[in-house]
Amino acid sequence: MKVSAVLSALAALGLVLLSVMFWAVISRLGLVSAFDEAAARVALIDPDESLFKAGGEYLRGMILLAASWMAGTTATLTVGAVLYNLLADLVGGIEFTVLEEVPVDTSARHEAGGRSRPGGM
């Protein structure tokens, strides 16, 4: 649970920082006012209103979204780990066997009588 919480928190922090950078870019490029003008032309909003009131509302929304995503992801991963552990106890789990291959020196010279000399010679 701790690992999933830390990874989810890092991902949520990254999401918030990415959204702040995205907001800064689109506001500096003037896309916010362009979206407002387009929405006013299509009569979605009044000409004196704005779709994006301020960057603060956008940031609060992204923080709320990131926090809820973090809580949901942590809960999902924790429940998945518990279910896996219960299933592994019931079925026996999955075993992995790792074999270490040791190279065999086939070029060793044998003495008469079938004995090999020390040092592989």
C-alpha cells in the first residue's frame, strides 16, 4: 500500500505540474481569449463572459482531479494486492526457478587413468 500511495502521489504531482505548464502556455499564446471569442460568436456565452474565468479555478479543478485519481489508484492497487495474496494462498501462487548456469571446461586434459590434473591441465 505504501509503494502504491507514493507512486500515485508522484503521478498526481506530475499531473498538476503538467497542467500548470499547459495553462501557462495556452494563456501566453492568447488561446484563452481566442476560445472566448469563438464561443461568443457561436452564442455559447454572452460576449462579456469568459469560459475560463481564471487560472485559479482551473488549478483547483486539476488538484481535485489529481487527488481523487490518487486515492482511486491507491485503493485499486491495494485491493488488487489483497486479492492476489488471497488467491496465491489458496492456489499456491506462482513459482519462478532461476537456474545458474556454470560453464564447464571441456578442454581439460586428462591424465592417464582417467584423472584430471589440478588446475584443469
